Amino acid sequence: MNINKVAWQLLETHSETAKSFHLKDLFADDPDRFDKFSLQFEDILFDYSKNLVTDEVMTGLFNLAHEVDVEGWRTRMFSGGRINLTEDRPVLHVALRNMSGDPIHVDGADVMDQVSSELDKMKSLTENVRSGKWRGYSGKRITDVVNIGIGGSNLGPQMVTEALRKYSDNKVSVHYVSNVDSFQIAQILRPLNPEQVLFVISSKTFTTRETLTNAATARNWLLASSFDETAVDRHFIAVTANRANALEFGIPEGNIHDLWDWVGGRFSLWSAIGLPIALNLGFDNFEKLLGGAYAMDQHFLNAPLEKNAPVIQALIGIWNSSFLGMQTQAILPYNQSLHMFSAYMQQADMESNGKSVDWDGNDVPYSTGSIIWGQLGINGQHAFYQYLHQGKNIIPADFIGAVESSTTVKGHHEYLMANFIAQTQALMNGIDKEQVRDELRAKGKSESYIDNLVSHKVHQGNRPTNTILLKRIDPHSLGALIALYEHKIFVQGIIWRVCSFDQWGVELGKELANHILPQLETGTPIKTQDSSTMGLINFYKNKITQ
Ligand code: F6P
């Protein structure tokens, strides 16, 4: 157990003292605090100075990282060690963007051979579709790509294509279907011409019911137009680690793009799962995305822990969560293009570290895996920031912004960024009773008015934030940003000793749904479930027949 480590125990002692810190004082006491507690990677500034840490705390956190051998685990991941313990697999999303030319071996074979031949195949498909060489069954060019997939087979590509919309030449539009609620696929397909649509069926397992149901509907939609089964060859691509199931579905061998069991779904956008990105933005932009992630991988791999952005981000998160008892973590991007970033990171982080037993199957006695949530910061300011500033629970937040605007329209970006910076300052400093009184007096308010209002206007401050400020959002910097978070998640999993690369917790609900499905479909009332489940099923069945 890591709580038996010397560093963990010392940090627990520090955490008692930290309860009396106020960020305002930490800044007042140390004019160099920003320089000390921020770092720059390429054009990305990572400012973690507005956290409840001191030199002593940071030293303690680094000692913890050393003591649990983060460096050793990091080497194991990059060299193909089977660190996905419960599934006995390597964890090699870093191989998908390995531009070093060095091999990475799994069971004696260099996986880089597979990676580069799959990249070549993606490139050729991308170029053929975008140039119009690839034609639909009636000879028309492809204008729309519909990606059908869910979770990691949806969120990554969708988040990235949204974030990099500015870089799309719109030769091919992309659409995403994830929900098995037919309303989504119906809405997306209705305006499209089946002769010009390419479906990408993305499923690592090719067993996910939501995806296969949507894929079957898509095929029916196509065949209703083509009246010819062979049209599937021109309109369906599969991305999967399960070729057999894709073939059985009817997708021809040459249209199947490979994924491997050593790529976790939530870390798979760098693989052929990223096809919609390449189709929409062009392969060169996809390569730039990989290049950004590779650059962050190199930083993570080579920088000392004390200067290592993902390590520091992970340690700050551990400090807030396991030592200071803050269980949630908001992710608040300010750029419109990053509007799906929090949703993407929610899966990446919560599916990875939302675990309560350690590597040996023992209950962990500390809190693990933060509750990740968030949305565009500027919209949040007019929604939930009230709670961030004055709520009872303290919610650490990552603020993400870019120096350059994505457009040249004047008068917007400065205002956006003024808010971006002001919010972290407000969360840090707050405003006390005396300041509130002075402000209200300056506005000419009466003393009785002030007495009534003063406590309502006090902001305690002392709310921790990280600020991640990019020069601009482009394929390279976005790749680096995503990889930053991926490695943060990895380091936290090592320190918490949880199995970050499995997801057993998603299985039970799926299995129960398979039992409930026939019960919804039979005509007779159900008598064999607990009273609530039975009540829900029978209510549904009654209403559907009325
Ligand atoms: O939600 C569970 C999960 O297995 C995710 O980990 C994964 O990203 C998603 O389902 C989709 O799985 P697949 O790509 O196999 O369809």
C-alpha cells in the first residue's frame, strides 16, 4: 500500500498544515511563486502556482513519485511491458505516435511494423476519398463520412475534429453517431445522399451493441437506395481489433483497418480510430496531431520528474484529492473549439482511474480517480461558477485557453481572455468582508444595506486552479495537450496503485441490459425481478401497448 510509504505519511502531515494556508498569503509571501511553480513546454505554459502547495509539499510529492517508481513504470509502458495487469496486455498508445524510428517490442515482434503499415493504409484511404478517386456505388464522389462508434471509438475523433474545424478544407464533412437512440442516426442521415456517404464503423471489439445496431441501420439505409449488396464495399469501412466480426458483418477484408489489443479504447484516437480526423482534416494534419503527442511523450519520458508537466499535473491532482479531500476536478476550456474537451477527458480519466481496489485486489483506503466534469468556461461563468466561488465544496479546476484567437474578428478574444485570467485570480484571492464593505461604501451604499449584504458577497477564495495557456490551438498543440492529460492519468494510476487500463465497471450494466431486452419484448408482465426493476419494465410495456 502506498500509504505505508514514507513520502505518503509525510504528505499527510503536511496536509494538516496546508489546511491553514491561503493562496493569497502564499503569493504575498513569495514574489517568485509564479516562476517557481510554472513551466513551459514548447508554446504551452503550465501554471500550477495557484494550488495549495509549498516547496515542502512539492518536494514531498516528488519524493512520493520517486518512491513508487513512476520512472520505472514509465519505462515499462514505453517499452511494451504488460502494465494492463488484469487483461495482461501492454499499453502502447505511445507506439501509435512513435516517430523516433526505434522499435517497440511485444512478444519479440516490433509493433512499429504494424503501426506504420496501418498508417500507410489510412493515408491511402484518406487521399483516395478526399481526392474523389474513391467513388460511391453510383460513381459519385464521397462528400460525407459518418463515424459510427461509442466511447473511445467516438469521443476522441469527434472532440478533435471539433477542435480543429478551422483546419478543415471541408472536402469531406464528418458526422458522428454514438447513441443507439435512433433519433440521432435518423437526424444525421436524413439530409444525406446514400450515394455519397462513407460509413466508418469504429469498434475495437466489434461486439458493442449500440454500434452494431447503428451499423445495421446504416447498411439498411444504404441498401434501400442501392438495391445492391455490393454497395457495402464502396460505403463501409471498419476499424477494429476483431476482423472476424467485421467480416461477418459484411465488410470486405480490404476495408478493415486494424487496431490492436494493446491500444485502449479511450487512448485510441491516434490509431485508425482517428480516420474521421484524417478524412476531414487531411492526413498531414493527422500527422501533425501525432507529432504533438510524440513531442509530449518525449518530454514525459525524458524530463526529470521535478520539471515534468504531466507528472506535476498528476501530483497536484493527487494532493488535492487524496490529501486535501477535494474529490472533483473541473476542466474548463475557454476556446469554443475545445467544447468537447471536458467530455473527452471525462471518459479518459474516469474510465481509467475510477477504481476502488488496488493491483492486488485490496480496497484502497484513500480517494482515487477524481470526478471529472466541465464545459466551456465562459458559459460556465453564467451557470455553475457561482458554486465554484461560493459553494461549500472546493472544486479544483483546470483553465485551458489560447493566446491566439481562431478568427480575426476584433473585440472578442481580449474579453474572453480577460475573463479567463480574472476567474483564476478571483478563485485564488476571493474578497473578504472589509473589502466588500469598502467597495459598497465607495458606491454610496448605506451601512444597514451593507450589513445585510456583506456575508453574501464574501468570496473565501483559496480555490486551487491550474492554468494551461497554449499559443494557439492547432493540430500539434492539441496533440500535445491530449498527451499531457493521458500521461497525467497514467501517473495518477501508478501512485494510487489502480488498474488504469481496464474497465470492468462497464460490464455489469451491459449484461443486465441483455437480460432485460427480451423482458421488454415479451408480451407478458414480468414477475422475476426486484420490485423497482419489475415496476419499470411493466410500466414501459403497459405504456407501449396503450
Ligand atoms: O464503455 C466501455 C467501452 O469498452 C469503452 O472502453 C470503449 O471505448 C467503448 O466501450 C467502445 O468499445 P468498442 O470500441 O469496442 O465498441
